[in-house]
Amino acid sequence: MIVINLDVMLAKRKMTLTELSKKVGLTMANLSILKNGKARAVRFSTLTALCRVLQCQPGDLLAYQENREE
């Protein structure tokens, strides 16, 4: 499964979810869904905006983790 490490990047950048929401232009609800791993899809435009604001690469936000249930 793909894991989104948004909370890790927020901590590294010392940024709150509220700040990120304002800078990226996404609602707190949508960012919370991403942060909590509940998202079923991520648009490239969203990923681009996150990388721009957090000054990171997509690989810093996304990671593959083996799912034992599969």
C-alpha cells in the first residue's frame, strides 16, 4: 500500500496543517484525509502544490509499504 508521510514533512518544515491549507489552497478536511491515510487518490496538481509549498520531492511524501492483508 502507499503511505502518505504528510505529517512527517509538516514536522520537518515546522508547519501546521492550517498553514499548509492556506498556502496550498486545500481545505483542512481534504488535507486531514491525506494526512490520516484515508485518501483513495491524489491528483498530480495536489501533489505538485504540496511539493512546492513543502519544498520536497514526491518521494518525500509517498512511500510504499508492504500490506500483509493482500
